[in-house]
Amino acid sequence: MLRRRRTTLQTVKSLDAFPKTSEECVESTPTGGTMSLLSLTVMVWLVVMEIMYYMETSFKFTFKPDTDFSEKLKINVDLTVAMPCKYVGADVLDMTGEQVMTFGELEMEDTWWELDPDQRAHFDGVQRVNSYLRDQFHSIHEFLWRSGYTNIFGDMPPRRRFPQKEKDACRIYGHLGINKVAGNFHITAGKSIPLPRGHAHLAVFMDEQDYNFTHRIDKLSFGDASPGVLHPLEGDEQIAEKNFLTYQYFIMVVPTKVDTYSHRGSTFQYSVAEQHREISHEKNSHGTPGIFFKYDVSALKVEVVERHEPFLEFLTRLCGIVGGIFTCSGLVSRFVGFLVNCFTCRYFMAQKTASTEEETSKQSVVPSASLLQAVNLSPSDVGPQLTSKTIIGHYYTIRCVSFN
Ligand SMILES: *[C@@H]1O[C@H](CO)[C@@H](O)[C@H](O)[C@H]1NC(C)=O
């Protein structure tokens, strides 16, 4: 029993890939020291860089078919039209032909078209920042996704100065829950009256001068608020020079799933193309004056995922750095040591050739048989290059020499 255990111990011992070198065999040199210092510095630097790199996150954007058909699409609106509310109707017509009422209703509130100075400053700010963000989106989109702000601009400050005239505009705001199919959210003259197929807007008591589709968009977005999503129409302001004008916004809504460290959820982004034209039946430009947001929903869904690189990969890289530098610096230091040796040997050799040759021949001795026996070596292991100096002391010294 005991014996078996001892043999197993012996076997395990023989498997040791890290045999200890005794201190007598270790030789420290200035080149080695310098190399160690250098490589330690490089190692620390690289490890710090690697940790910093690991702390950073990156974004991955993937496209997938959107399979969520039953989901409702929420449209958030806050805009002002330069017509009193009694002349304006706002509603949705989509491919399903559902009645207007099923989508919910927007609030309407009479107000003044002109903003007071604070509000004007706010709106101009929104306009400027939004156009800057749109231009720079590709260079700063990572920053935007990371930012965590769902509402970069904040809300319009309340009016403090009230003009001494009648309210001449209508603010339309709120949410509508629409179907995820192509449709058309529009603001036209007259209240809508439902018809079996679609609806009509009743605008019989209006003169031409009453029409003015000048408008300002404070908010127009789809789905829930999320950081990183830009709403290109916010800050849009159009002044109508003619009474019968139609504004058309062609909107492509892109379902977006956001999974970042600051926010998780699904929302919608959109891109938009704008066009406006005068309605004039004499000039063969037909249609209904109004503001039309024609939207369609993309069949592809974007997924935005923010991640650290995998921890295991990070560990592997750390090991690679430490081990690689350790090995490489060993090689380099040996090579440098070799060069130094070569150089100095040559140099001293040239000076001392004559004198040393005699001396070394005198010093060379064959180790005594008893000594070799004591350390388990045969004379052939040791070889003729062994000098008396090396053999005198020690078991280990002989081992070193014979193994080199
Ligand atoms: C519509 O209203 C805006 C703002 O009050 C005004 O600047 C514009 O001239 C009006 N347009 C027409 C055709 O009356």
C-alpha cells in the first residue's frame, strides 16, 4: 500500500513540467536584468491597454425580418398649424380601412402661431441641434446610443407673454395607436365625418383665405422613447406662402430593438422625404390641401446591441500578452547575452590567448571516480570539457554542466 503510493508520487513527480532549478544554477546578468525591466514595463503597459479596451463597449447592428405583425405602432405627435382648431381635422387612414375612432384621438388646443421669446429660443435650439445631429449622425451615433437621454431637447417651455389678439393657430398633440401597415396620418381642413369607406372632411364654410397650412413640428415620433433615436422631423417649420398648399412627408418607419447598457426596449426610427406643391386645378395640380404624413413600415428590423467583448476572450488575450512577452524577452535577452559574450570573448581572447592557453590546460582535470559516483554520473556524461573549478564544489554544479 505504502509502496504503491510512493510509486504514484514518483510518477506524478516525473510529470512535473516545471522542474525547479536550484539557485546555484541560476546566473543573473546585467543584460538579463535590463531585459526583465523592459519587458515588465511593456507588459504592464499592454495589460493596462487591454483592460481599458475591455472596459469599452461596442455596438452591433443586425437586420432581421420583422415578424411581430400584431404589434401596434404608436405615433406621438405635437405640432402646431396656423389655423384655428375649428377649421382643422386630424386623423389616420390606413390600408386596413379601419374607422378613424379606433386609433384614438388627438388633443386640439387653440393657441397663437407666434412663439414667445423663450419658446422661440427653445424651438430654434431644437432645430439647430437636430440638424447638426442629422448631419453628424454617422460619426456620433455610438455616442448617441450610449447617451441614455431619451429626450435630448426637453419640452417646450410654457408661454409667459400672451399676445393681444385672437388665437390664430391650433396645437395638435397626443398619441395614436395605429396598425403596422402603410397608412396616412393627415391634417386637412374641416372635421372628418366617417363614411362606409374611409372618411371625408367637411369644409364647406371656409373661404380660401382661411386655408393656411403653415406648420411647426415639435414632436413626431413612433413607438416608445429611446436614447440614440433621432426624429428627423422635430424642429421642422414650414411657412406657407399660398393658401392651397399640400405638404407631403414620406416616412419609412423602421422597427428597432435596443439592447444597450443604458436602455432596453423596442422602438421605431424613421427616415423622411418631404415634398410640397400648390393645389391649383387650373394648373392641373390636383389634390387636397393639407399636411400628409404617409408612412410605411419596413419589413426589416434593426437590432442594436451593446456588448463588452467576452470575458474569456479578454483572459486569453491577457495570457497571450504575459506569456508572449515573457518568452520573447527571454529569447531576446539570450541573444543579446550571446552577442555580448561573443564580443567580449573575442576581445579578451585576442589579448590573452597565449597566457591562458597554458593555464587552462593545467586546470583541466578528469573528475575522480568517487565524486562522479556520489552524484550518479558516469565519466562519459561529464565529458572532457569539465574543469576542476566547476567540479570541486557540488553535486548541482555538475548537473548544470552536464545538462547544458
Ligand atoms: C400663413 O400664416 C403664417 C403665419 O401667421 C404667415 O406667415 C403666412 O403668410 C400665412 N400664409 C398665407 C398664405 O396667408
